[in-house]
Amino acid sequence: MSDTEAGNGRRSSLHGFWSSKLAFILAVTGSAVGLGNIWKFPYIAGENGGGAFVLIYLLCVFGVGLPIMMSETMLGRRGRRNPVASMALLGEEEGGGSWWAVIGLSGVIAGFLILSFYSVIAGWVLAYVVKSISGVFVAADAASVKTLFGSLAGDWRETAIWHTVFMIITVVVVARGVERGLEQAVTLMVPALVAILLILLGFSAATGEFEMGVRFMFEPDWSKVSGATVLAAMGQAFFTLSVGMGCVMAYGAYLPQETSIPATATAVVCADTLVAILSGLVIFPIVFANGIDPMAGPGLIFEALPLSFGNMPGGVFFGTLFFLLVGFAALTSAISLMEPAVAWWVERFGATRARASTVIGVIIWALGFLSVFSFNLLSDFKFLNGTFMDNFDYVTSNIMLPLGGLLITIFCGWVMSENSVTDELNIGQSTLYRSWRFLTRFVAPVAVVLVFLNAVGWLDWLLAGAATT
């Protein structure tokens, strides 16, 4: 196909294609599955009514997350370029102007910033794989495990080493290209991640308080459901799918034209949700069996669970498996966060993928030291929302990603012509199309705005102001 066939969605990708629909599903699932699935979803579910929250979450993920994922995939495939160039091109074609490139630019910058601190956390996970193999957690008490994590985060040199190791692995994978790098990595790691989850699920069912864990996650407690619960469900549905940060758009650019966007996006959403639920069924029976606070948040991974694995039969083996699981999840997310920036560099400067990956990787690695130092040398230096890492997290999660998601829904729902949309989605004027269009034009934008206002603390202020008028 010609690169100059404007407006018909049949351009050629400059970076290659996924070899199959399954490869794309595994890639986007790998992008979506991360630390949020493994500890955050189960934790939020238990805190917000268990089964009641899960039901609300499923409604949000299919009513808000899925339409945005379909939209972002569609934009990527129609543009066949990096997110910035694709949105500039599509903006001009659809009569909205090239300024729509801000969607892609925001996503690229967000992924850049997120990976700079995500790599630091992933580095800790790699360190814990090694520590678990070496038997450090065997027969350890709570104080020693807490001290171990404190010494790791507090030692900027050790944290920097593991941050460096993780970034090198990420750069090597991305530098190898779509089929030889991204596809080979996710084809190996995502099935391995699911296999490890299933092994740990069997272990958890046999040695933990499985029934209590199931009740914690799935027994509906409607007394805990409120407006805040719905907002929490919408926020989790939006952020867990990696939409709004350019990853899905970049991956969509490599999607073959004959592949169904609705079918693949639905498969990704289902797979991502399944991993989140399985993670909860793995973690919480172990948590309850060992008398650990299920609301421990990040400390659940680096303090509570190592203590559990260190004091149970087979703990070294299963603890190592668990941290490998988290490591795989972190790496598949990391390569998707880096890909939009690398694709942009290749197209903008005509560089090879190897050179672009190295340059981008080094910049992200260097920026990551601000997050490395946030736990030691610069831990007392706080501004706005806390340390450098706190601010990176706040700006990307609460401002850039919701803004990107909102603009995507507006562009696809209100700017793109119906001919362009139906041509790319290839579902005609069916009920599925009408449902997608309604959700994209009306439901998803309102939901994203509410999540944004709640995240930045403005929603309560606005509601309070409305109540007094």
C-alpha cells in the first residue's frame, strides 16, 4: 500500500507489523498489566465493597475503558506513525488542524516521565528476585524485612544499580524492533506471567485462607458503596488499561489492517481484568493466613509478602516466582512506555531503532535519578505534592493521562467523520458501532472529567460550591 493514500486508513507502518492478532493482544495486555493489577486492584476492591466494587468496575471498564482503547487503537492504525505524527496527520485530514498532535505529544511525555520512576520501582523488584533466591527472607521477622526494604530504598547506589539494569533490559528489547523485540518479549513473558499466576494460585489455595480471600474480594458489601466508590472504579478502569499515554496508539500503528479492532480491544480488556482478579486471589489468601493488613498498599509487596514467603514451606521457590511475576509485568509495561518516544525519534531524526532506543533510554535513565534520590539524598526536599517522584506520579496520573484520554474521545467522537471511523472499525452501522459512538461521545468524556476532577481534589470543592448556591 502507498504511504500517500491519505484518509483511507491503508498507510504502511514504518516500523513493521505484529505477526498476528494474538501478538497484538499479548503486547497491549502486557502494557496494561503492571503493579496496579497485582496489588492495587485487589486492594481497592476490598476497601470499596468487594463484589459490589468488582461489578461497578466491570461496568466502568467496558463502558469507559474499552471505548477509549478502541479509539486509541483506531487512531494509531489509521495514522501508522508515532503518536505525535499520527495525530498531526489525522487532525489535518479530518479538518481539525495539526494542533491535535498535542494528544500524541502529551502521551509521549507522560510515558517518558512514568518510565523514569517506574524503572526505579521495577529495579527494587529485580533486587527482590535475587534476595528471594538467596534465601534472605527465610525465617525473617517483620522488623528485619522492613529494615531490608528501608536499606534498599535508602541506599541510592544499590537502587541506582538495579534501576540501571532494568533500563538496559528495556532498551535492548525495544531496540530489536516490533517483531524481533517487542513481539518476542511479550510472546514469552505474558504467557509466563499467566502460568506463574496459576501456579501461585494453586499454592495460595492450598496454604492460605482462600475462602477469606474470596469473600474479601467478591462478597458484596453495598454499605461501602458511595459516589467515591464509583469514581475509584472509573479511575482504576481508565488507568489500568494504559490508555491516554500513547502506548496503545503506538502499538495500534503496527496492527494489520484486516485485524478487528473491537475484537482485539475486548480481548485485551478481558485479559487485563482476569490478571487483576487472579492476582487478588493469589495475594489475599496468603495475606490473611499470615495476619497481614490487606490495606498495606505498596508495602504489601516489599514488606508483608516477603515476610510470609520467608516463613512458609517452599517459600523461597514461591517467593521467587512471585517477584518474577511482578518483574515480567513491570518489563512488559516498560517497553510499551518507551516505544512511543523511540518511534517518534526514529521518524523525526531518521535514526536507527538501536540508536533511538539508546538515546531515549539514557535520557530516561538519567531523569530516573531524581526518583532514586527521592528516597535518600533528596528525601527531605519536597515541593508541590512531595518529592520529585511524587510530583512525576501526580502530574502524569492526575493531569496528563486524563487529558490525553479526554482529547482522544473528543477527537474520535466529534471530529473524525463517520466514514473514517466506520472504515477503520469495519463494523458498519451496527448496534456495536452505535454503542461505541454513544459511549465515546457522551459517557467516556464525562467519566474522564469526573475522574480528573476527583484526582486533583476539585470535585468535592465544586460539589460543595454547588450545594451552597
